[in-house]
Amino acid sequence: MVSNDPGKQVCTGCGATLAANLRYCIYCYRPLATAAQSHAHVESARTISTTHRADPTIVFLPEVREAMQRRARRRKRLLIGGAIAVTLIIVASVSVYVVKRNAAKRAQLVKREQMAQRELRLMGDALERFREDVGRYPTNTEGLQCLVLKPVLKASATAPSSGEWLGPYIETLFEVDPWGEDYVYEATKDAQGFTLYSRGPGGVGLGGQLEITSSTPPEF
């Protein structure tokens, strides 16, 4: 029911006069005319079938499901096999690299050992020629330098000199070995013998492989 007063409205249920902005009667809780108008959007929403969607669940036949499982297992096996193959390739590549690197190191070590042996032999022969002329080997004080530079020969009871220096006895004095370490010259107390050697890579030594003494026969 509509009231004559534009600011009022009448409840159709109980006849109460109410304010125009109310949507429900405060006495009998009946929807008023303004509430019915405001429900228009609700009625429109009821006509939309968005909530009535098709069931997304798909039911497969047993043979179809088995085929899908077989494909999944095959893909998994292929993936694992591919990962294993890649791993084996990487391991093989690293192994080949390590083998080649070690072979190159061994070849380099052999070349340096051969070079050190050659230099030791040349200096050993020069020491023998020095002894033939002077009558003794260089003292520890004189060292290997007297093979290329004439020393001041001082005869003594421990290192007698019975001849004359007629050097130089070697064209090039190899002061350091192929590893950058000094060759070690050690004369006996009376300078009648010597030991000449290289400490080898890292100064750790290679035993008698890189050592010559006054008793080592010269190579011709």
C-alpha cells in the first residue's frame, strides 16, 4: 500500500506506516515495496546457469586407463634412461680428460728427467776434465762456477792443487734444474770426490735417478 505522504510507506501486512527508506516492516517483518524492487537483481541472477556446470570428472574404461598408465611408465623409463645416459657421458668425458691430463703430466715429467740427466752428465764430464787439469775437484767454496770462471787456486792439505786451470770446461753452466731448483754440488773433504744431483720436482727428490758422483763412469 502506498501512503499519501511521499516520505512514508504503508506495510501491506499489518498496515503500519513506516519510513520510505525501510525495506522490511519493523512490526511484522514483511518485505515492503522498496525491498521487492531491490530484489530485482536477485531474480535476474536466478536465471543465470553459471552454477549448473557439467561435472568435470571423466570416467575411463579399464583398458583406456591401463593404456594411459603404460604410457606414463614408458615416459618415466625414458626419462630415467636419458638421465643415466647423460650421467655416463659426463663421467666418461671427465675420465678421458683426467687420463689425458695425467698422461701429459707423465710425459712432461719424463722429458724433464731426461733433460736433468743430460745436464748432470755434461757437468759431471766437465768436473772430470777439471780434475785432470787441477788434480782435484772443485771445493764446496769454489762450487760449479769454477767450471766456467778461473778460480784462485789455493793448495791446502785438504784440497791440494797439482796442476793448472785450463778451462772453461763447459759452454753453459746449468745452475738450476728443469724444475727451477738449484743443482746441488757437494765435494768430499779433500776434494777428491763429489756428488752432484737434482732434488727433482718440488724439491722432493727422485732417488738416484737424478744423481751422479765422482764414481759414475762417463758416457761416451
